[in-house]
Amino acid sequence: MLMRKTAVLFLPLVVLALVSGVGWYWWTDWRFHQSTDDAYVQSDITVISPKVEGYLKEVRVADNQPVSAGQVLFVVDDRDFAAKVAQAEAAIKTEEASVLTYDSRMDLQRSVIEQSKAEIAAAEADRVRTERDYRRYARLAATDFASRQRLELAEADDRKAAAALAQKRAALAAARDQLNVLRAQRDEEKAKRQQMRANLQLAKNDLDSTVIRAPVAGIVGNRAGQVGEYVKPGTQLLSLVPLPDVYVTANFKETQLTHMRPGQMAEISVDAYPDQPLRGRIESFAPASGAQFSLLPPDNATGNFTKIVQRVPVRIALPADGPLARLLRPGLSVTVSVDTRTGPAAATADAHEAIVGSDQTKPAAQSGVLTR
């Protein structure tokens, strides 16, 4: 009976102590932690696809093989692409020959122009001579020292010389116009040559693209390409996982984001390695909830509406030198707990409190207050 009375007497005290302990723990620590088990290890996986179509001639990697940046992964049959390069090179040579032909024709036309200028000079000299003869015979015929027939002959010679001069000048203008036409045709051939060079570069790019290389270092996964397979641009040949560059994406409820900020520390427990917890740091928040990025975003403008707590993806950076750096794989489940007391905001608050405390401990004379 005495023990029963003692137990009944101390039971409320024990319960009160437990409740007080739990309340104190919640007030001092638990309420500052936000946790979720809707979190997974992620990585920036690169999907390898060909830029050209053709048959795979070589496959130089195996599943789960580590590769370095620039390493050859696949080789596409390049015979057709090599033929296109040779075809483009031959077309360039043809256009270069055409340009040289027009350069030669332009040089010849310049010679024709110089010849026309010389003929014009000779025609001008002949015109001056016939004009003088005509004036001289005109004066002589006026005084009957020259016959009318001789005057008419001199006049005809003068007109023929004027017509010949006009003809030579017209021939010079035509030769100059022809030079402009040749220059335009040469420029057109140069443009075609430039186009052929661009086609050659495209053909060389396609030829180079027959060798598929790794853009980043990583581990080969989900390899689908096989020798002899016909592939097209966009065909997924394999995926490169850049290990150990992984991070955690934790989907927190919108009600948990009130005091969460970038830079806060997070405790991470990996389901595959429960005895090796990690410490990460909040890196960024998604610009929208996960539902907004789904294939069919919800439309709440309906008659039947049920409010559902949304989740926002939070990216958490992991230490590069952690104990699980090379063991983590994208897709592993983790549990994340964020301490909202840490981070830049907490550091700023601590610094502010330190400054305020130092100001309060200053002597009155230093704070500018006179005491009596």
C-alpha cells in the first residue's frame, strides 16, 4: 500500500517533468528544424545523342564505365560524309576556276578600254584635221580660189571624222559597261564560292560529328547504342552521370518554407547508409511548386475545389569531400532536416547582437552622454 501511494504521489511529478522536458526541447531546438523524407539524390545527367544519321560502326564504351571528357563513345559510318566533303571541295575548285576566268576577262576588257581610248585620241586628231581643212576650203571657195566640189569633199571628210569620233566614244562606253558587267558576274561567282566554302565546312562538321565524344566526365549508364544500329539526331545512345557531382532535391511543404533561406545547414540521412549522416547547405529554391512543372498543371478554377498543401523543390548542396562522395547515386532516397537558425541571416543577427552589446557596455563618456 505504501509503495502504491508513493507511486501515485510521484506519477504526476514524473509526467510533469516529461512534459516540461519535451516542451523545453521543442521551444529551444525542435521548432527550428524543418524535415522531410520526400527527398532524393540528384545529378545533372547528360543524355548523349548523335548529330548525324547513319549506322553505328563502333561502340567504344561499356555499361557503368567511367569516361573522361572528350573520350570517344561511338563512331558512325562516315563513308557518305567523306564523299560529301570531297564533293564540296570539287565544287569549290570549280568556282575558283570561274573566278579566275572572270579575272582574266576583266583584264582583257581593260585592255579593250585602253585600245578604245587610243582610237578616240586618233579620231579626235583626225577630226581636228578635217575641221581645219573644211574651214580653209570654205574661205577659198568664197573667193573662188577653190572649187565647189573640193569644198563639198572637205565637208564630207569632216562629217565622217565626227561620226567616227562618236563611234569610238560609244565603243569606249560600251567597253566600260561590259567591264562593270564582268565585275558583277565575278562578284556573283565569289559569292557562290563563299557559299561552297560554307557547304564544305558543314560537310566537315558532319564528318567530325560521326565521332561521338563525351562532353563531360562521368559514368556510362542506360547504354542503348549497338553496332550496326541505324541512328538519327535525337536518338538516345546513353546517359552520362557526372559522379561524384551530386546534390539533394528535397520537396518541402509550403508551410515549412516560412523561415527557410539559402545558406542554412541541413542534416541529411541516406536510406542506403543510415549510419553515415551528411551535412549539406541550402543552395536554392525552385521558382515554382512541383505541380506547376507537371505535364498537366492543376486548374483550380473549377466548381469542386480541394485545397492541397503544395511542395516546393529545394536544392541542397553536398560536400565534395564527404564520406559518401563516390557512393551516392542519383535516385537514392534521403531524409533532410534543415536548421533554420543557421545560415547568413543567423550570422547577421549574431553580429548585430554583438554590436548592440558592445555599444551598451561602452562608457557613458564614449557614447556622447554627459554624466554628473
